Amino acid sequence: MTALQTECSYDYVFVFDGPDADSRLLGSFSGQTVPTGLYAGSGFMYIRLFSDTNYVLKGFSAHYT
């Protein structure tokens, strides 16, 4: 992820190592702390954004290779 702007403890970005949310969780991120690089050994990465409706922030931006 290159940017993260979510409401801390209310909005989360979940990253999984696999094709769906039943895959191994690599991390859950909230607030403005950008995680270090993540590696998905399966060759797939599933990303889920959970957000409430209280505040509208920018969300997240990610790049992959």
C-alpha cells in the first residue's frame, strides 16, 4: 500500500494471501499507518475494505508487482 487514510478503529483494509476472504490473513490496517510490503506466496491477493458511514475519507491506494 502506498497510502492509507481511513477512520482509525472503524474502517479497515484486510489483506489475504489467496483468492478470497477464507484465505490466510496477511494483515488488517486502519488509520493512516502505511504497512511495509506484503507478500502473497499463493500468487493471489484478496483485499477487502470495511467502512462505516460516519466519515468519508480517501480510503487506500496500493501498487503490486
